[in-house]
Amino acid sequence: MYPNLFLETFWRPDFRPQVFVAMSFSDTYENRFTDVIDPAIRAVSVDGVSLSPFRVDLSKTGDSILTEIIDGIAHCQMFLADVSSVGYDSKTAEPYRNGNVMYEVGLAVAARQSTEVLLIRDDKHKFLFDVSTIPHMYIDFTDPEVAQEQLRAEIESRLEARDFVADARVKLAIATLTAEEIRVLEDFAKFDAGAGFGFSDSGRVNFTATTALPRLLDKRLIWVCAIGDDGQPVYKWTKLGYVVASSLSVALPTAAWNRPAAETAVEPEPAGEGA
């Protein structure tokens, strides 16, 4: 399946407590994973849950490796790639990097925010022009204790810097909201991420709500978690929905706009005699 088709069709708004790790599968590089990368990732928590590294070569699912790569990149908390030089060209003597890793870097750059992509390397060779603007850091893997702490701090810093309002998926969700959907989201915005909410029989279940709720469900901004004592659905936020609802005042500021001429026109006074 083509990456773009996958991301458009199977993307889900919730991220797994994982960091996708792209690196060479050669045994030569295994120590840097076990001594530095793995413990650095596991030392970081998101929403009280410790993160774990995800490598497709260690996956035990039956999916194709390409599907696992795209799915992992799309749903991890962050993408981490070791893009260290792995050898030298036999003709030019120029250093080169792992081609499979660079392919995964390209997918991550297309699918994620720049703060969610981190490239690390242990060389100081001239960096590739195409990815030279992507955040990257030098790590000395010969000192595992120092390297582990540096990487942990960098991962935490980048996760804290994420701007969900700037995420393309959040922008797209907000751009497609109708007036009815915005009103319902504003009604529900007072509820925290884990709280249940809804309209009771005696509540304000009007045309606006009954029209908007199915569309909010389709957009995966809310989900039905239970049926209340009154027989009405109880909803909760998805992670995407909570970010969208919390961002409305920033993403959709009040603005002056030009009303149609028919609404602002002034009735002319009758013409005088002899006009």
C-alpha cells in the first residue's frame, strides 16, 4: 500500500506510548540500541505512561514490513533515527548512510511535525542537503551513560515542544467544522479529557446537537463510551477531539467580516416633488 493512501485511510488520532526507532539492523550497532537508545526512551513518560522503543525488525505481528513501518511512524509519540555513516563508497570514498533508514526518515518528515522527528549520528561528516534542516544531534556512543542522559533529555524536550494546534491533522479537523459542530464542541469544552458528557432527556437536545453529533463521531473527535440511565449516549473525547475543542478559541478567533449588501443597505428616502 502506498504511504499516502495508508495515512489518509487508516490514520487514527491516538498515539501509542512508543518511539519509532529507525536504525541499521546490523549487529555492529546493537550495543548502541541496548545501552543508549532503549533505556533513554524508557526513561521518558507521556501522560504517566513510560514509552518503549518500536523497531520493525523486533515486531512480532504478521503484517508486511512496509505496513508496519508506516503504521508505526504514524502512531508513535515520536520518530527517532540513527543516521550515522555506515561505510564509504568504494569509488568516491565518500561516506554514506543506511538507505532503508533514510527512506523511513522521508516518511516521518511527510507525516509528522518537525519537533516529533529526531535524527542522531556519531559522525561529523558533511550532512545530506535534503535533510540538513531536520533537527539532529551528535552523540558519542562510546560513553553510554552520558549519551543515554543526553538522548533522554532531548526526547523529553521535543515532546514538550509539540504544538498540537499546528499539527496538520488538527488544522484539517478545525477547517471542516460546521457552525453546529462548533457550538456543540464549545458546550463540551468544559469537560476534561477523561470525563463523560452528553445531553439528557431534559437537556438541550435540539436540532443543532442531533445534526452535529453524528458528524463529530465520524470525524473521531468524540466516541460513545456508555449509555446513561436516561437511555442517552455518554461521550468522551478522543485525543484529537480534546485538542480540537481546546484550540477553538486560538484557531478560530473572532474576526470582523463584510456582511452581504442586502443586510446593510439603507432604504432610500422618497424623492421630493419635481425630482
